[in-house]
Amino acid sequence: MTGTGAEARSSRGMFRSLRVRNFRLYASANLVSLIGTWMQRIGQDWLVLQLSGDSGVALGVVTSLQFAPGLVLGMYGGVLADRYPKRPLLVVTQALMGVIALALGLLVITGHVQLWHVLAFAAALGVVSSIDLPVRQSFVSEMVGPDLLTNAVGLNSTVFNGARLVGPAVAGLLIGASSGGTGPAFLINAGSFAFTIAALLGMRAAELFPSPPVARARGQLRAGLAYTWSRPDLVLALSLAFLVGTFGLSTQVTIALMARQEFHLGASAFGLLTTFFAVGSLTGALLSARRNSRPKEGFLVLALVVLGSCCVVAGLMPGYAWFAAALVPMGAAAMMFTVANNGFVQLGADPQMRGRVMALYFVCLTGGLPIGSPLIGWIGEHLGAPWAFVLSGGLLVVAGLCAAAWLSRSTRARQLAEERTTVGRSPIGAG
């Protein structure tokens, strides 16, 4: 281990992972790239509304197409992450996502874009992302090592939400300044991938902490599933991730509908609402970065209930300003749950299984979006956008309370089993 790495691993503080050069290089480049990604997300949602006549269902469908490939390919991405060096894989996936953004941007700029183009490119992005995501998430531990993993996951989320704070607002202003044109947002995102690729190529290989590669063999996908199923703690974390992914992460759909239908406002107001949500998410990520140990199961359940309650409250807000304010605690709750759950799963998984377990985690987290996004879009379109928040949040609260009851019974059952074991081992006739 290098001196820099040793110093980082023994240091304390919220930003201690940034003492590791490779992670610092990656995080700074990732901030630029993610600003572009958020600009594209705002541009894509607004473009869909323009091309579909403000259809909430169309907005949900494009979100579904972007995440549906992960249901099929996500676990294979995890197998690749465990089998091959992660850094070269990331260079390829980042380059492909840049090409997709460039192609869509050129179609918009030239005036040839149609709704089916957006749907097709969303699906293509979903295919590449299903490989990129598990590889990228499991690569974090290779940059910083296991001792700094929880902090690095929190800082990674801080970078993600720092970009979320800037990207939507910039995209909204850019779209407004160009009279609704979304092309520049896609082109800027295409160029931003160059920063991440340069950072990956500029890392010092000797300072990485690579996991031992898993040799190519039959049944590796089934082995990952069996390993996860044998761990009740991981099953709980993945189940909660599925619920949040299905009913709690469709904010781009619900916020867009609130801005356009409920408040009758434009792209700049939509971008500003997303920025308020990002302020909360950034706060939640910074608080999460202070954690030094693996989160407890009870914290995950509590965070789920709080998130659901915040969704209900946001849907009941009477006006734009009140709604914007309610998005801040909602964003904080969502981020504290996702960061805690991510760290819980990564630290709980065996290193040689981490890629496959993380792939399954993200299949659960994003796999519900193809179900939840069109459903929530339909509710917002036919019952009103506030109902999309109230009903989805209510479902999360009920699910969290059920999970709390199950966890309580499981804990009590383990305690009783331990007590019986202790009594059974006591010497007969002692004293």
C-alpha cells in the first residue's frame, strides 16, 4: 500500500476518501459528467412532453425503457464486474453513453427528432447503463479499499447530488433561453463523458485495491442469486430497494407533471423544482458521508417510512412555493435511504460476490421503475399529479411498517433461539 493510501485509511473526517488520489480524480471528473447527465434528463423529459402533448404516460414509458434493460442485463453486468478488470469496462461504457447523447442531440438540433427516436435512445442508454452501473459501483471499493468504502459511497452520492443541484437548473435556463430547444443539453452531456474517460485512464493502477477476479465458469449467475437468497439481511435490503425504486424514485415524472399540469409553469420552473429536491438530496448525502460503519437494518426501515411520509406531505402542499419547500426533506430522506442501503449491501457482500450482488441490488432499485413510472404517470395524468405523490408515499409508509413488524419478529425469534441454545449448554445440577 502506498503512503498516500495508508494516510487516507487512517484519517477521519467527512471528506477522508478524497485523500486517495484515484478517487479524488474520479470524483472531480464524475461531477462534471453528472452535471451533463442531469442536463440530459431534464432535456429528455421536457422533449417527451413537447413531442407527446404533455402525456404523463409517455413520460413514464420513456423512463421505463431507460431502466427496463437492467432487469434482463443487470446481473450479467455484475458477472462481468466480478470476472474482468473494471476500469477498461468503464471506459467502454462511458464512451458508448457519450455517443448516444451526441446522436440524440444532433437529431434535436437538426429538427428531425420524433418521439420514437427518444424512446429508442432511452432503451439504448438503458442497455449500456445496465452494464455500467454494477461495474461502476463495485469499482468504488477498488479505488479506496474496504475501510473507506462507506465514506466513499456517501461522497459519491454527494457528487451525484451536487450535480443534481446544478444540472437541472442550468438545463432549465438553457431550454428557456433557446425557446424550448433541448438539443444543447444533449450535446453538453455528450462532451462531459470525456472527463470521466480521461480520469479513468489517468489513474495509478498500483494504488488500486482490485478484487481477485472470478474465473470464467458455468453457473456464476445462479451462484450470485443463491448467495444473496441465503442472506436474510441482503434480501431485506433488496426488497426495500425495489419498493423505493417502484414508488419513490419516479420524481422526474411526478415533478414534471406538477410543474406543467398543476402549476402551469415552464422548463425553468421545472428545473428549479428539481434543484430544490437536489438540495435535500445533497444534504442527505453529506450527512450519510459521516457514517463510519455498516448501517443497521432498522435504520433502513425507518428511512423508508420517513421517505414515504415526505412524499405524502409534498403531494398535499397547496402551491408552488410550499411544494418546492417540501421537496427538500423528501430529497434528504430519499438519499439517506439509498446511501445507507448501498453501503449496507456492499459491506455485507463477499468481495468476490460484490459485483453480482450489487448488480442484483440495482436490478431491484431500478427494476421497479418500468412498473412504477407508467403507473404513477397514469395516476398523475388522470387523477392529478398530487395524487401520484400521496398514493406512492402511502404505499411506502405501509411497506415500511410491515417491514418493521417482520424485523421485530425476526429479531425476537433469533433472541429466543440464542436463549434456548444457552440454556441447553448449561451444566445440569450446577451448584
